[in-house]
Amino acid sequence: MSNQEERDCIILQSLHSIKKDERLVNPSCVRATKRDEGACDQTKWAHASLKLFACGSLLSLRLGKNQEEPRQIGYALVPMIARGVMLGPDQPVRLHLLDIPPAAEALNGVKMELIDAAFPLLKGVVATIDVIEACTGVNIAVMVGGYPRKEGMERKDVMSKNVSIYKSQAAALEQHAAAGCKVLVVANPANTNALILKEFAPSIPEKNITCLTRLDHNRALGQISERLNVQVSDVKNVIIWGNHSSTQYPDVSHATVKAQHGEKHVRELVADDEWLRGEFIATVQQRGAAIIKARKLSSALSAASSACDHIRDWVLGTPEATWVSMGVYSDGSYNVPAGLIYSFPVTCRDGEWSIVQGLSIDEFSRKKLDATAEELTEEKALAYSCLS
């Protein structure tokens, strides 16, 4: 065995039952925990035992005869974690898998596959329908699921379902997670789901509750890479501002590309502001819908990969002079209303994120930032109305 202690990883499925007429897609959380309860800085994590937890219906192929096929984010995610994509190539992990009782058999099948894959870093798998067993002592939670909007449903109906889900999931984290638990919410509406979770898990610091906009960030990098015919690794510092929705603002005002004689600004190299302010933004905003149209299923591989990127950079740190996009609790930076979970450019160090300050915001960008903040403010009000 390596000189590092193993880290336990938990993949949970849904934390609530599904009625006959309800189809729950993606109620997933993934989260990680140390056995020793010390501080969560990068150095100490390197030798800690870590549990990772994901809750949702993502690992099972079907929840019932008439159920939709759930998106396979969780199924794509667990081998990435077991292979070290999320926490590094030298970090042993233990996976705990949680699902609802109807999916227990399928969940056990996932456990068998993980064992059969013989991942060197995987030191154990627990498949359970007991949320307490799954959640106890975890340090990183990735919430991959929520209630999808179905035909005929009003927006408030969908929000009410997700408020109920995230209220209960927050209670489980509040009662059973380790001190310093880090949370990543993936399920839509991701920003507002994260906000609800924060409200009902007050012992978890607000800086430890985030939502995924790294998928949008990576999509923006990919579009610039394709446009300029350069390696995606040579593009950096795009920004996703705001909500993980069609109002998000993919911004390349400060983005650069590594060139032969130093870095050059994306705007200079593209030399087409009409494309950057039109087709580029729309493509990133609507990429999820385009993937659903093409494969008849939503993004799974790219979402799982982006979740790994989010957690890895948060825990291990971002490269020098490079920022990434994360949905975090707004402190009023860039005149964004405080108290929203809003996507900002951030850098990470020693397990903590910090919003990048001092970036210039032109008039076009200001309008975009305000528009997505307005939508999040409306979502917040709607979610709180569901609570009452």
C-alpha cells in the first residue's frame, strides 16, 4: 500500500423516494471526507483519508418501467474519481454509493463494475440505500441531481420540487458531514439549489457551498480553441458570469491564447466582435440543448469531467496567473447583489477560492452581468416563496 492513507469516496443516489408519477433525474451529490478531522489545507489533504459522496439517480440505468433513462453523469463520474482525475494520481479513495431502494440492484451492479475495473487507487466500495451510512464524515459533496421540468409544469412547481429535495439533502449534510465539508451542486437550477442548501445547512460555511459553471467555462474554452485552431490548453481566463442558464454571460474580454512570442488577447486574434458578442455567446449558452438534440440525452461525460476539474482546482489550486469560473456566494463584487450564488472568475489556493478583483467591465458586459443577476434574484424570490 502507498504511504498515503486512503480517502473514502461516496457516490450517493437520491435522498428521497420517487412516487409513481414522479420521475427524478440527476438527484446526485458527490462528496469527499477525511478520516482525520484536521484542517483541510492542501498539504494535510495529501495524507488524509477522504470520502467522496454523490447522491442521485444517475448511476442506475432505469428507475422503473415507465421512467425516463436518467442522465449518466454519476456513471461517468465514478471511474474518473477512482482513476484519480478529481483528486490526483496518488490519492487512494473509497467510494460510497447511495440510491433509493428501487435502484438498489442497479447500484450494486455499478459496485461490481468498479471492483472489476481493478482501479489501483480504489480501496473499497460501499453501495447503500441508507443516507446516514453514506453521508457520515464526508468532506466533499457533489450534488448531481434534481427534479426536471416536465411538460405542463409551471416554473414554481419545478422550483418547489427542488427546494424540497435540497432542503432534505442539506439536512443530511448538516447532521452527518465532516467539519469543513465542501459542496458542489450540479443539478439545475444549480445556483438556486446551492443557495437553498446553504440556507438549511448553516453549519457549513458559505464559502464551502458552490455550483458548477465549469462546464460552461470549458465549453467557452473549446469554442475559442476551435475558432482559432489552437490547443484548448493554450487558451485561458475566459469567464462565465452569473447563472448556469441561458442568461449566463461567457466573457472573453480578458482571455488570452499562448502564442509563439508570448500571450495574445483572444479578442485580438479572433478579430470579429460580432461573432464574439453573438454566435459565440449563444453557442455556449445553448450548448446543453444542442447536445440533447444530437444524442437524445443530456451532457454526461463533459459534465462529469467538469465536476472533476472544479473539485480538483478547488482542493489542489489553480495554476499561476490563471482563473476558472465557479458559482460562489456573492459578496457584492462587481456590483453583483450580495447573497446570490453567482458565477465569478476565481483563483484557488490551499483549498480556498477567491474572486478575482479589479477586472474592467465595459458597458456591454455590465448589461449582461446585470441581466443574469436579475434572473437569479427572481429565482431566489421564487425559491423562498416555495419555502413559505
